[in-house]
Amino acid sequence: MTMDATHRHYLMCRPTYFAVEYAINPWMDPTAPVDAGLAIRQWEALRGIYLDLGHTVDEIEPLPGLPDMVFAANGATVIDGNVLAVEFRDPQRADEAPAYRDWFERAGFETHEAKYVNEGEGDMLLAGDFLLAGTGFRTVTAAHDRAQEIFGRPVITLQLVDPRFYHLDTALCVLDERTVAYLPEAFSPGSQAVLRRLFPDAVLAAPADAEVLGLNAVSDGRHVVLPSQATGLAAALRERGYETIGIDLSELRKAGGGPKCCTLVVRK
């Protein structure tokens, strides 16, 4: 079966100041060495893939002192030209929020204040008519209610239970408007039941692939860009008719990030 690719508009942030200087998730070890130059080269390869696929990529200027600003998915949620700004749980990332909000305001988007802790597309993923919204570690459920009011889309709350998969986009990938891939064990029993009901034909990932952030992937409906180490998931996706593109983001994974973390979808 041939899948249809949809042109995407992405916002990214070059990892000029990337480092692991603190630990706010289980992936981060400030004592481990990080090759900042390699992180930049890996990020540039990701950006190049998007451009080669014909997508539009805008860049926000990185700011010194914000080593996690490269993870642009956490900077906002953008649907139908409306922007829900973010509020980070951790003070180390707090100054990223106004930087992203200012970018969207300068670009002419209607921007709404966060009011509650929410970490953008890290925890809010549009799947067809539904906004899948994660909670348990970062985004609070009050932010789900606010997102529903801002976007006018039904919001489905999903409870995350494994701290390694602290954002929804580390445990679930939206492949197209009808299909997702996810790791069942990352969700509470009730949330697993909801996902089975909503997506009976979902691709179920194995823990080994999730543990290399294989689900932190980016799909345009046909091409799925995912960590090259997630070989089992890539094979399963190809069996479903998707074209997979593997990329090594090993340096950025030291901070708990993969392709999706680096990629914010701008839906006008």
C-alpha cells in the first residue's frame, strides 16, 4: 500500500549551546561527556532530511544558557494557526518559553498564554481530529482542558507511568491521521485501553526500540524519520507500507531527545 506524504512546516533550533549540565529526566547524566560538535552535525543531518523531503524548515535563534532549547517540540503547540504557549515544569528550561512565544508572535500567529504547566508537542500530539495529551511527569491535566478550549479539538488524556518516557512523544508517534505507534507499557492500564479503542490497528513497539527513543519519530504520513538504532520498529513500519529513514542522534539522546524532540510542527 502506498502512503500519501503531506507537506510539513517545521520549526527547529540549532544546538549551538547544547550540553548536559543538569538532570531533569533519567536520560541525563551531567558527568558523561558530550560532543557538542557531533550534536550539531547530527542535528544538521536531521534538518537536511526534512529539506530533501520537500518540507519547510524555519529556525529559531538559540540562546546561550539554554542547552535544551534544541528540543523545539517543547516550545509550543500549533494548530490551525493558533499557538498555545508553554510553561516548563523545571526552572532550568523556563526561559525557553518566552523565546518561543516571542518567535510566534513576531511571525504573526495568534498566541495564547499557557496558564498551566505544559511542554508543547512533547505532550500534545494531533492525531486526526483528536489531540492526544500526555500527563504524569510534565504537562498537567488542567493544560489539557485549556488546549481543548483553545483548539476546539477533543482532547484525550493519556497517563504516562514510566519516567524514561516522560513526554508523550517518547512513548507514542502519530504516523498519519488514523494510525499511531506506541509502547503499551509506558501507559497506565486505562490509557492502554483508550489507545486500543481509538487505534485498533496501531503499531505496537517493543521496549528495546522505545529504549533508544525509536518512538520519538517524525512522520509526514509516508516517510517516518526515526533513530537508526530502532531497527525492529523500522521493520514493523515498513511492513505497514511506510518508508523509514534512520538517523543517528546519539548525542542529543544523552539529554533524552530524538528526532521529534527537535521538531515542532507549525500548522497554519
